[in-house]
Amino acid sequence: MVLRALRARMVLCKALLALWWIEGVEKLMTRLILTLLVSFGLSACGAFNGREDALFDARYQHPISVDPQVVTFQMDVPKDKVALTLADKAAIDAFARTYKSRGHGTLTIAAPSGSPNEAAAVSIVAETRAALADAGLSGSEVGYAAYRASSANSSAPVILTYRRYVASASPCGNWSKDYAFAPNNGRTPNFGCASQSNLAAIVADPADLMGPREWDPAYAPRRDEVVEKYRTGEVTEAAESGNASGSVSEVAE
């Protein structure tokens, strides 16, 4: 009787252990399946379409074109004109400031040739050069030229020109693709167009989009001083100013 009771208890224990194991496996499988489903869902939201898709960004899909443009300022010169007016000088100063901010190459002063006001134009060219110098332009930044004017034009203008660059982006508004259905998570035709258009509109000098600017020349006197100190074994660093030092407040301590 005792043996039968022990065997019955052992069978019951084995059945309970088997049931517990089956329930644990079911829970584990359920968790695993849920984890896989969540992972698949997240991966579907962030599908990646390859190296080529990553490299072909908005810069290539909506490129910014940079083109040269000639900026012109004409100043009529009657044959009896002998000097620049205050309005002329103000206009020349404004033209010089725009040249210094975005101009490239030389600023050219072109005088008429063969017109009745040719002598007056020569005098105005000299005053224009002086006005440009007052505006901060060096002699190497200003060039001179002559153009053939009509013999009947007694007020042929003196013409100032320089070259600048203009940036323009591709047109936006391509909504041909259905934004609500994108199973491959790819870019839409209009993606990045607004950013490129804004960049083209706000860039200070569009020539910077074509490449970096040239380095400014080194300051020769300072360079010679540092080299001489290095040659004689002296300290080459600049002297420390008292304004650069500081101390911690006692309150913080």
C-alpha cells in the first residue's frame, strides 16, 4: 500500500512538472514571437535602400547652379561736365561696397571713345578712380577700358562693371508621388528642395558653393619675428595679457 501511494505521488509530481514546463515554454514562445513581431515592425519603419541611396542626397537631387553675372553701373557724362556730383559719389560708393562683398576679378571703368564728350569722360574717369580709392579699393582691384561710342551721343556714359556669381536652385513642387504609400521608404521627388532653395537664397557669396576661398597671405613681420626667436632659442609664444587671467571666487570655495 505504501509503495502504491509513493508511486501515485511520483506520477502526480511528474505530471505537475510537465505541465509547468509546458506552460513555461508557451510563455517563452509567446514572448519570443511578440519580440520578433515588434522588431519586424520597427525595421519596416526604417528600411534602408543601400549605399547608393544614402550618397545620392538632396545636393544631387536638387543641385544648386552657380552662374557668373556682370553687374553694371552707368553714369551719363554731358560734354560740359567737369566733376562728380554728391549723388554720383554716393552711387559710386554704394557700387564699391557691393563689389567688395560679392565681386570677383577687377572692377572695370570703361570710358567712351569717339564721342563729343570724350574729354569730359576722361576727367570723370579720374574722379571716379579717386572715389573708388576713398571707398577702400586698391589700384590692383580697378581696371580701365574704352568702348566705341556713337559720334552723335554727346552724353555717352562712363560704365563701371564687375563680375559676381548668382545661385539658383531647381524648381520645387513636384508632388507626383503618393506620399501616403511608400513601402520602400524611399525619397520623394520634392525631398530636400526647400532646403536647397533656402541655401541658394541666403548664401552670402554663391562663389563659396564652387569651392573654398584662397588663404589670406601670412603677416610677414610677425612670421619673421617668430623665426628669429626660434633661431636664438627664445620663447616664440605671444606675451600673456593680464586680462586673460582669472581666479575662482571665494563663494565657490
